[in-house]
Amino acid sequence: MNADERQFLLTAAWMFMRHGQPARARSVCAALVDDNPRDGVASVALAGLMLDSGEAPRAVEALRSADVPPELAHAAAFLEARALKMSGREREAASRWSRYIESKKGAARQWTA
């Protein structure tokens, strides 16, 4: 699958979600992840859809097996922490969120020169 086809399918999944068809959106995202299990964008979308269906352990698996792009790091950390909490793994959820917060500290967060 080339980049244009992938972008078309991601857009279709988004449109399905916007129009109240999460099952179709999930099918498209699952197909993208099946094609490339490291696809971070599709994996984050699929994890969100899995959480909405109450499938927290599978959402954690989808997130941990993907290469999440930096612009989705916040969403992936939030979804993973939420999935861990839903799975009854509160301590691990708190640790995951803390690791994300710690990774964002430093020069990029300074507001003084």
C-alpha cells in the first residue's frame, strides 16, 4: 500500500467515526494495522476504538507494538494509561503517565531564556 492509499483509508476511518459508524472505522484501522503492525497512526486510532468497546488489554497491545510518531505521543500515553487503568493495573497506569510527563520536561518546556 502506498502513502496515498494509506492516507485515504485513515481519512475514511475518521469520516466513519464522525458519522457514527465506529464498527466501520475499526475495520479500516484494523486492516491498516494488519498491513503494517508498526503503523503508529492507525494503531493509536484502533486503540481508541478498542477502549470504546471495553477491550483494554488489546488496546495496550496495539499501542505497545506500534511506532507512534512524536505528534501522537500524548494521545498514545493517555490511551495506554487509560487502558492499563481499565485493566485494573492502576500502578502501571500511573507509572506510564508519569514517564510521559517526565519525558516532556526540560528545555522545551522552559518559559524563560
